[in-house]
Amino acid sequence: MKTPTLQDFTAQRRPIVAADGVIYLLDQTRLPHAVEILAVRDGDAAAHAIRSMQIRGAPLIGAVAAFGLALYLQKNAGAAALSAAFATLAETRPTAINLLWALRRMQAAVEALPEAQRAARAWAEAQAILAEDIAQNVSIGGHGLAALREHARADRPLQVMTHCNAGWLATGGEGTAISPIYAAQAAGVPIHVWVSETRPRNQGLLTEWELRQAGIPHTFVADNAAGLLLRQGMIDAVIVGADRIAANGDVANKIGTYLKALACADNGVPFYVAAPGSTFDFACPDGNAIPIEERAGSEVRSVAGATGDACLLPDAVAVSNYGFDVTPARLVAGIVTERGLLPASVNGLRQAFPEAARAAQEC
Amino acid sequence: MKTPTLQDFTAQRRPIVAADGVIYLLDQTRLPHAVEILAVRDGDAAAHAIRSMQIRGAPLIGAVAAFGLALYLQKNAGAAALSAAFATLAETRPTAINLLWALRRMQAAVEALPEAQRAARAWAEAQAILAEDIAQNVSIGGHGLAALREHARADRPLQVMTHCNAGWLATGGEGTAISPIYAAQAAGVPIHVWVSETRPRNQGLLTEWELRQAGIPHTFVADNAAGLLLRQGMIDAVIVGADRIAANGDVANKIGTYLKALACADNGVPFYVAAPGSTFDFACPDGNAIPIEERAGSEVRSVAGATGDACLLPDAVAVSNYGFDVTPARLVAGIVTERGLLPASVNGLRQAFPEAARAAQEC
């Protein structure tokens, strides 16, 4: 097929177009300032796209890893090559469990097959993972909107805050945390979104761009503003995505999420997490067992000026740059999944995803 | 006198040099990237310096306002001119109460005097305010270090986090929240400081610059990182300055402070506030009565890129930019003042500053 245009992505809200053995991606290190479309034709390019955050967002990382494995197998589908491809892709990012989930599913789909059939089967499985994620996004949107609507006040649009980007740029389709917001728009529910900048990588810019494309009213704020806005009653609910959810309901998500959850608890505002089943890690008993990615210090050393300029702190300045934090389950009002709104508890998650809970026990 | 050099400011840790009817200031909108020394020769220039944040920090705002009033009176010391100068300076920034405190003290010092004596008396009073603030900074350093040391672990340097800049750039002398850190260095107490960026104005850069000048070990982090670092036990205490403290101990300080206080409470880490008596507002019963400054949206629209570049969000993007938030007294382990460590409570504050509490009641 021809290289898709920006319109091919935005019109359908799809961050990935996969056809004829090639995957096309919007380069998210360039958005929203510039549009660059990547044609990924081999496994190494897919691994690079994940590692360098050309694409990010736990469900999208999973889907691109699946296609990456399929692309590796197009070159060499032997047992050793399969293991090597799995290992290369698994090491690209440590926190989002969807990555391992997708790779394990891909491996299970192909390892019993004759070598000659593996590549085609892998491509089909990756397409299935993507299609299922898109369908799950839609379900999450419906369940999430039902949860959020309960907190709307009669005198104003529903006021929702989010952190990072968990929209269509982060998933196969409509997003996780943002899917209920698209669902609200589709249902004619008045809504206004508070978009948190999300330093140091500024993924709030991606959310701002998505909402601007969709014509959904929103306000962009510094991460520091969440506490005051919640205390002043300006926010009815907070909803975020997740990179990994432990068996007890503890949630790893973008650094800064935990602070928002604390401010919600202190002000009686519900804090929701939206994620598909592929984000659950029943092998992790709680948040302490979730590995937290540490990223390059240059992200933190790059600081905005007051007037659109910027500076780089000298390399000699020590920085710390963890990409994620863990929000304890006790702060989570509910987890919005494709199977409905779940309590953030061991029993709540196990009852809704018994097959995944069982599989983790058998490991 | 000759215009002072950078060395004249840094060697003594003084953000203001006042002599011969001129005040010299380090332009803090340029630091740390560039050094520009402002010579302020009239009241309008002083008002502009406060309004435009060429200088900031509640105690320093108070001192510069005092000199600003003296400079206005050098031109015209009549009753109408005094009122006009007071009003102009009082309107420059709304949240830091030290501004009003200093102006009221200046007015009380001169209003009963014959016109011809007012300017000289005003200059002397401003010098007294500055000198007292410097002495109070030193006291705060001693009391603050005593409080912080209690939380040190034997196996590592004392780990202290701060927010915004409450060092010598924010006061007359050693600072408020940073003064105990300078005191630790002077006393040979091993210490390491976690410096929070403080979007959107990035005053964490000023703190980073101060600590670098002083050779005090520190690590610069995104504001979002505070929750994870506290949860991982990497921080022994948090200490910040204040722009206004209500009669009940609620604290207005730089936006994002409240989030850090919440994360401290959730992890059993003490959260201290350091401020001189001039920051107390006994006329404010609680934090809800403190006016919160809303600043230009351009500060939030200016976003850092990943590699030292930056972007400006289009003006059409709605932003919200409150400069401060309020931390409830229940989250404050203690308030470090020149009169010692106080509990953040009505009785604690009144007992330590009875004359200020009485004066407010008489208003």
C-alpha cells in the first residue's frame, strides 16, 4: 500500500496502520510539533521505535512488539531466531507489562508450528492483538463513561483530569483513559478535560493535540496545578491509563500519577484507572514488585524557558529520571476494563480475569 | 558606589545591595542562564522588578517593596504621594503577605514625620527590614537544621527535598528553607538536596544554581518525581518556604507544594515550612482566605522539548496558571521561624508571635 497520510491516522484515531508486511507509525517524538510517518519494515526498526519512544503507551507498545516479532520471523523463523527476537523486544522497555504479554501470546501462537508457517501466523496474530485492543478500547470507553457520569454536577460540563497520554496515540484505537472522553462526546455529554503537562517528556502535549483534533474542550496545566484545582472543586474525577497493574490492584503509571491520586483522596474526588486485561500482571503480588524504568537524564536537564526558549542544564548537574510511579490500590476508586468497572483488589481483578490469574499461578 | 559584580552578590549570598539611594538586584528572570545586574533608582523600577519577577521570594519581595517606597518618597514625600506609592507597590503581587507587611511597617515609620524627614527615615527603615531579615534567616537556619537532623539516617547523608527557591535569592540573606541546608554545610553535617524543577517558572533552577555555587550535593528532578522518591524512602524530610501563612497554620506556597505535603503524609516523612514572622497573616483565618495569584498563560504554554529545544503552544490552547496552592496545617510537621520551630496551629503561632496576632485583631 501507499504510505498513509496524517489524515489516515487521525480520521480513524489509529496510531498504527499495518498492511503488506509493513507497519506505519506516527513518530510521537515529533508530535505535536511535526508530523513524521515511519515505515517499519523489520524487527530491529520496531524494537527501536519502542525503545526510543517513537511510539509509547502500554497497549500500543504491546501491539508494536507483536508486529515486531512477526517482522523478525519474516527474516528467520527458526527456534533460535524466535528466542532472540523475543529477547530483543522484551528488553526495549521494562515497566509496561503489555509488552511481555503480547510477546508471550505471539510465541505461544507460533512455537508449535512448522517454521515455514510461523511468519504468516505471527502477522495474523499481531493483527488479532491490534483488533482486540481496538475493540477493548471501545468497551473501556463505554464502561468509563458510565463511571465518570456519576460524578457530573448539574451546573457545568463534566470536569475530568488526566495525566500523560492514554488516548488513541497510546493504544490500538480510542485509547484507555481518553476513550470515555471520546464516548462522552459521541453521546452528547458535555465534558471538559484538564490536561497535565507530564514532565519531563510532556506527553500531555499529545493529549492536548488529540483533544484539539477532536474539538473537545480542554485546559492545559502544569503538573503542579493538580492539587489546587482538586482542592478548589474544579475537577469531578481523575482518570489515567496504566503500564502495569499488580495482582492486588496497585498501579504503575507515568511518574506523577501517584501525586494526583493522593490529591484526589484528600479532596474526595474519585481516581480511576483505565486499562485492558493485558495490563494486569497477576505474577506481581503488589506494586513493590513492578520494575520502574529509569530514563536518560537529558530529559530532565531540558528545561523550558519563560518565553518559548529552553535551556539544557550542564551534564555535571546530577538528575534522577524515573519514568513511572506506583499508586497503591487503596487510592484507586475503580479500574475500568473491557469487562467493566472493577474494584482495585485481589478478588476484584481475579474474578474478572480468572484465566489470566490462573495462568500466572501456573508459571 | 560602583555597580556591584556577580561576586559581590554570591560571595555573601545577598540578592540585593542597597547603597547611596540605589538598590542593585540580580535579575532572576535571567538566572541561571545569564547574569544581569539591575540598578533600581526609582519606585516605578522597584515595582516593575517585583511585578515582572526580576526578583521573587516572599521576604525579598517585602524588602524590595520597602526600598521601593523609600525611592518613591525621595521624589515626593507628601501624603498623597505616600498613599499612591503604597497602592502601586501593594498591587504588584497578591499572595506574598510580606509585601503588605513591609509596606505597612514603612508607612507607620514615616507617616507621623514632617515631609522633609520622610525619605531619609524610609531608607533607614528599609535597611532595617533587610538587616532583620538577614538575621532572621540565620536563626531559621539554626532552628531548621536542628529539626532536620532528627530525621537523618546513620547510613547516608541527610536527604532533604525542597520545592521552588527559598534560598538567598528569595530573601535578604541565607534564605528560609535553604538556610538550614547552608547551616548543615557550615556545621559539617553531610547533606544531599533533592531539587524540584517547579514548573512553570522553573525556580528549581535557581535553587540548583545556588547549591552548585555553594558546592552542596544535590539532584535535580521533575516535580512529578516527588511521590516515587518519597515512597522509596529516598527522602528524610521536605522543607519549603511560604508566601503567606494563615492564622491556623495553613500555608500558601508555590504551586505544587501541597502535592509534596500529601506525599510526605502518605509516607510518614515530615513536611516543614520555613518562614519569618513577616510571612504570618493573622488576619487570614485559614488558607481559603488567601488570594491566589493567577499568572500569564504564556508561562504554561512554553514547554521544553526532549533535547534542549522548546515550543510554544498556540494561544488558542486554553491554559490555567495559578502561582500558588494552599497546604492545610494538618500536613505540616512544623513551621521553622526565627523564634524556633512552631506547631502549625492557631495557638502555636499566636504564642510565638503575640504582638502580630494582637495587631491583626485590632484591625
